[in-house]
Amino acid sequence: MSNDLARKYRVDVSTDGITWVQINGVNDFNPNVANNDQDASAYDTDGWSVSETTMKSWTASVKALVRRTAGVLDAGLALCKATQLVFGDAQRLYVRWYLRDTGKEAVQGRAIVSYNRSKTGVADLDEVTVEFKGDGALANVADVTVTTPVPQLVSATPSGAAQGALVTITGAYFTSVTGATGVKFGATNATNYSIVSDAVIVATVPAGTAGAANITVTNATGTSAALAYTRGA
């Protein structure tokens, strides 16, 4: 379910609740609102239990892929990382999430942030986990104006994959990728592909000869810069 939410929602952070930056490369998103219920039973409830919600709390967990060799963090993740070793207000950010295609269902709150590197799954590609612990109310807000950038490509593994093999492509802005020309190896369309999340696509290598077959991904806005890739026969 959390992977499905990563495909459905976009997550932004802000220091002031006015200027927002997106967290890119999200491959897992899990928001949660919990009730604190108190027993409100009385003799006139005829023996039935009655509860009253007296408090609510909220959290949100984001996992994102980071290219270790890139040298510069995504701007949204960089804001989150800046809270790692500080205290007080410096450890708090505003966070909002909303439907990535329409900007609807937007909610916003202020949270205490924790940032940790959580996994090093493949060479040059790490995963970080950002936890937001609500500090006050989580509120519905006005729809967000959505502009989807062209896809950004980070990695493609394994290298040297031959015809019919599966290649995992990581990056950002994959959700609106559609059609036969959505993923290409060189000038040839991938045989097929599956969008796992906004940050991950799994594509089948098409027929072709061994050698350079740089990968491009196209969404509703445009085509990514080519990612260098060498394929097998």
C-alpha cells in the first residue's frame, strides 16, 4: 500500500510554509493519523461502551532513493538532512502531500523531522528514510498547482542486460510515463515496462545488438536526458 501511495502522492517540505521544495526519488510513502480515545461510558449507556476522541496525532514516513556519487542531495532531502543534528525549531519543517497529478487532497502540517540513511541496495544508490512526527494539527489546505518536470534518471541495473532481461531504472517523475515510447534503449522502445513508483521503472530490454543503448524516459511533459547504458545482445 505504501508503494501505491508513493505513486499517488507528491511530498513537499518547507522551512516557512510558503516556499516549498519537492522530495524527489520517493519510492515509499506512509502517512498515518491516530486517535487517542477516552472511555466515556456512563450508567445511562445501558452497559454499552462509549468512547470520545480527545486527541489526535499524525506521522508520515518517506523513503527516497539517492545517487551516492552525485555529490549533491535533492533540495527537498537536503532540507530534511539539515535537521539531523540540531534541536528545537531547527529540527522542525512544514510538510505537505497531495495528489501528484491534480494537486487535490492536499494536507499540511508542521513536524519534527528525523533523517537516516536506511539502505545501500546497489552500487552508487542509497535509500534514505525521513520520518515526520506531527507537531500540532494536520489540516486540509487549498489544491496545489502541479507542474510535472521531465523525468530524471539516476541508475539502471543490472548493466549488460540482454534481450528479454529486466532492467530496473531509478530516478524521478515516472508516474505520468505512458505509451509504447515511454522507455527507450537507444532508438528502440522497451518491449514493455512497469511503473513501480514515481522513482522506479522496470523495463524489458528489446531486440538489438550488444553495445551502447542509452536509456531515455518520456512522461507527459517531455523526455529525460539520456542515461548511459551498455546492453548485451
